[in-house]
Amino acid sequence: MKSSSDFPSLNQKPPEGIKEDGTPYKVLIVDDSIFVKKQLSQILTSEQYDVVDTAGDGEEGIEKYKENYPNVDLVTMDITMPKLDGISALEKIIEFDKNAKVVMVSALGKQELVKKSLLLGAKNYIVKPLDRKKVLERLLLVLKR
């Protein structure tokens, strides 16, 4: 019986989280839900993205972005969080780095907030509940721009 090692290239594609130079894309996850942070981390690390840090609210997200700058290729930002919401945090990050790539994470029914964040500089959005394929698709779209 043949094993998968007999067909090394069968169904193998390069991981999406690796840049052309062979280094991983670095992502900061900002979300107040431990579950969503864990879910996003798992989706990203499965494609060899490097989750450089996580934050639980907008204020912490801004701090972590500044601490890790310029080694953050992308930020996933929840819209509704305690202390400082995602839209305000987005504004502060864009103020700090006009080239920041921020993808908003939103619950269904928050279209107005999503629109506002896109006008303020977010590059795309993801809707909860998270769909692995859509998450990877949207992030790659933003990173390849």
C-alpha cells in the first residue's frame, strides 16, 4: 500500500502565510473575545502566519501595534470592544502609520460600523462567525495589495 510520502507533491500548496521572500506575514489580533482570538490564531498559524501579538481591547491594540511596529503586516480588529472600540483604535493606528493594513472583524448586523471603518482606512472586513476560507481569502487580498 502506498502512503502519502510516496506522492510528496500531491495536494500540497505553499502555505498562504509565507511571503515571497520565505518569511511569514506578521499579524496582530485585537479582540475582546478569547474564543475569537484563539480561533483566528489557529486559522492563521495553520497557514504559517506569525501571530506576533494579541490584544483584548482597542487601547491595548494600539500599544501592541506601536510596540511591534514596523514588524506588523496586518491587524485584525474587532469593532465592538471595552475601553476603546475598534473604530477608534483603527483611527489611532492609521494616525500613527498611514500604511497600516487593518481588517475589521464584525458581528452580523453591524454594516454601518463596517462602512464607517472602511471609510476611515480599514482595508477589508470579516464577519463573525468566522469562516476559515473567507478569513484567509480576505487577509490575503489585503496583504497582496
